[in-house]
Amino acid sequence: MKILVIGSGGREHALAWKLSQSSRVKKIFIAPGNAGTADHGENVPIKADEIEKLKRFALKEGMDLTIVGPELPLSLGIVGAFEGVGLKIFGPSKEAAAIETSKVFSKEFMARHNIPAAGFRKFTDPEEAKSYAGTLEARDIPLVVKADGLAGGKGVFVCNSMDEAFLAINLMMKEKIFGEAGNCVILEEFLTGEEASFIAITDGKTVIPLATTQDHKPIYDGDKGPNTGGMGAYSPAPVVTEEVEEEIMNAIILPAVKAMGDEDRPYKGFLYAGVMIKDGKPKALEFNCRLGDPEAQALLMRLKSDLSRVISAAADGRLDEIELDWDERSSVCVVMASEGYPEGYEKGKEIRGLDGVAGTEDVMVFHAGTKREDGRIITDGGRVLGVTGLGNGIKEAIEKTYRAVEKISWEGAYYRKDIGVKALRKESP
Ligand SMILES: Nc1ncnc2c1ncn2[C@@H]1O[C@H](COP(=O)(O)OP(=O)(O)O)[C@@H](O)[C@H]1O
Ligand SMILES: [Mg+2]
């Protein structure tokens, strides 16, 4: 079969790599892809948000299946556009993607269906938001302020004082730093505990959880500094015990999939719940309508099943025929980023040492912001590589991964040194 993967990050490189292992897959296209995806298929110079062009390309090539990596094309209705012309595509419709693309929809949806989550109020008027915040007490600090739309993972401010909260409200609602997403904001109760990413695949009827995983959002070691797209991940995540997993499925994931169907927004795709776990009790922080990045890299490294078979079945509504098979070993993904990320950074630095890592057993270097130029591979984004390794237990996975990371360099390469440490502490306290 011919498969089109949409996106250009580490997640999409991992998808293309995994798909390429299947004997059923004859050709993979990645739009637009990066220097790494080109090793597993053909990069197509169409951006992920150019829905019409993507559709025409898929029709012309007679694509058997399209897999959408990032949220943007989903939010623009790529699934409806493809299905409207009879093309098979895996991901939620625009209406179903609202579970991620509108924080207001998502919070009200969770409240309507008694999905455990932080308490909140929504505001469309900045003065009302500020006067409400003004009535809060010291124990309501930190206060979480969220813009109502896709803001590239930057639309959430955890405010440590009321002044900070007022500032956040002004920036979002008056200065419109996130544009339209600031028309409505959410003021939300701060939850404490440990965060995990919980991802399931569903065809709208059957729901299968993927292996457990944990992301590392902040830029610096010890979870300090501003949030990023994700600086590393590992799987399994010991904080998600079997009991916690059961609770997340029963209280969050299954009710969400069912309720989306009941609300006439049938959900098909990967469904990702960001959860906060305290004393073994999970609460939902948010939903995402896609695989996480870098969680996907850590997960796909452990997946033994044929991904093309799994996704084809889910796209056809036959997910009940599928069982997922996971490598018992642990995986760790360390993201190497450009100096300055998540703020400004330079591009175009030559990446060295990739050949020294290529072929290392149980290690994969997934590319994100990279491109090929004059036979060299250069940096082309904030997050550049996701070095991912498998090991017997988290300790070995960490060691193997960092050994590979240390062989790769470019001017200004930055990475966290503590990916996986939280899991390690739980394994051998
Ligand atoms: N209610 C909350 N309590 C504590 N931390 C929160 C809360 N909401 C969000 N956060 C923190 O902010 C991060 C980003 O928020 P999230 O709702 O996941 O939005 P997005 O991923 O769209 O930026 C979370 O990963 C979490 O660390
Ligand atoms: Mg999030």
C-alpha cells in the first residue's frame, strides 16, 4: 500500500520509520518531511496546512491511507476534505478535533460528562476576568490562565501571583498575543501531582490504550524554565501503575470517546489525555487530538505490531480485530534543540556525528528541524533531533540514549541531561 504521512517533526519521522518496516507498505510519502524522513520514503514539498494541495496529491497518487501527525491540519478539516473525495485518512474530523483546538469546548465537555479535571471559569471580557481573579485568595495561587485555542503550546500561563494573572489576562485578551485565541480565556484551578501523557487509539467504538509514557515540557533540567514542545520522553511511565491506567481509561478516555459520539462528533484517531496524578488519582489537564511529540518517538520504538495494519484497521472501523504488542524493554527519547529555543534561535548549523550513531543497535535518531543542503545535514528548527534508545530497564535505556546523544553535535546544541530520571527514582528509590 501507499501511505502519506503529514507533518515534519520527530513524531512523523518515527511514524515513517515504523511504517517502513511493514512488508505491506510499498511506498511512503511524507509532506513536507525533514532530512530524516527522506530515508524511509519520498518527501513531498507541500506544507501540512495546504489541505487542497495535499488532497490533490493524494488523489493523483492513488493514496491508500493518509496519517496526520500534527493538530493544525486536523483543526483545518483535512479529514473531512479527504473523506469527501473518498480518500482514506486517519485522524479526527474538525468537529472532533475541537477537544484540543478549543480549550473552552474541552473544559465544558469534561464538566458536562463528569470527567475529573481542574475547576474553571471562562471569560470573554478582560475586566470581568480580572475582577473575578481579584476576589480569589492566597490559596488560589498559583492560578492557571489559558487562551482558548491553538497557541503553539504557549497559550497557558501558570501564574504565581495575582499581578502575574492580571498581566496574563491583559496579554491574551487585550494585546491579543495569541490572536483570536484570546477572545475567551479560562481561569483554572492549579493541580499538583505528577504529569503523564496517556494516549489511546480509537475508531470511535473500540479504544486501545498505547503503552504509558511521560513527557518533559520545561526547557531546563529539574523541570525549570519555560515550557517547550517537549524536551524528552520515556516509556513505560512508572507513575501510571496498572490501577492508575485503569482509572484513566474508565474515568477519562472511555467516557470522552463515548461522549464525543453522543454529541455528534464521533472521535476517530489518537486521543491523548494530559493527566495530573496525585495519590494514585488522575485528573485530566487537557486532551490532544493526535500523538504527542516526543511521546510518539518513545512509544513507536517499543511497538512491535505492524503499524500500517493497526492504523488501517482503525481507519476502517475494525480496531476490534487488533491487539497491540509492545517490547518489554524501556525506551528514552532525548530531544536535542537549538540554543535559545523555545525563544529565538539560529538555523543552518551543520550537524556532526550522525554517521557515528547510525546503525547503533536499538538506537534511532529521529529528525525534526533538519534539512539536507549540499550533502550536509543542517539545523532547521527549534527542536532538531530526538535521539531514542531501548534498554533493559530505564537505566540502560538512559545510558544507551545519552551515549548516542554525546556523539552528535552542532554549534549551540542543547539538551536536558535528566530525561528519565523521574522514572529511575521510582524504579530504584
Ligand atoms: N490546572 C493545571 N494545574 C497545574 N498545571 C497545569 C494546569 N493546566 C496546565 N498546567 C501546566 O501547563 C502545561 C500546559 O497546559 P496544557 O493544558 O497542557 O496546554 P497546552 O499543551 O495546550 O499548552 C501542562 O503540561 C501543565 O504542566
Ligand atoms: Mg499540553
